[in-house]
Amino acid sequence: MYAIVDIAGQQFRVSKDDTIVAFRIQGDEGAEVEFDKVMLLSTEKGTQIGAPYVDGAKVTATIVGHKKDKTILVFKKKRRKGYRVKNGHRQPLTTLQIKEIVA
């Protein structure tokens, strides 16, 4: 059994006991969160495709931890003007452990 879920604006293909890394989700470590934006649900009985979401389906996950991604450097320059700007950014991420998929 697997599902395609919209988590924080990203789409993930998840099944039970998977570990995924998504954009920052509010909550403490060890807290359980539910996602009801299930776009596709595949079971032994068949596949359900939502329009846009499957009714009554949800995915339950546990927050394993929070971390930051690698640094992304943004450098801007204009020739012959002496204009140079260097910025950096680290995206906050959350690690999730999928507990169950409810059809």
C-alpha cells in the first residue's frame, strides 16, 4: 500500500515506515501529525485517484527531528559598476517517519 501526499507544498510517494524530509512543519519532536491531502491511494483492492484529493484518506506521521539544509549562496554582480552582493540561505527541514496510511 502506498499513497501520494501533499506535504508543505511538496508531493511525496509514501508507504508505511518510510522516512522523508520535507520543508519545516510546526511541532515538537515525537509529535504525531496527520496529512489529509492524499492525491492517490493504492491498495490491494485497487487504486483511487482524487479530484483533487481522495475523500476520507489520511496519512499519519511522527516528527523525528528538525534540521537545516546545506547553504545556498546567492551572488549578484553588475559589470563595471562595483556592485557585488553575496547572500546565503539555509532551508529549514523536518524529518518525518510515516506511521500509517488510512483509506
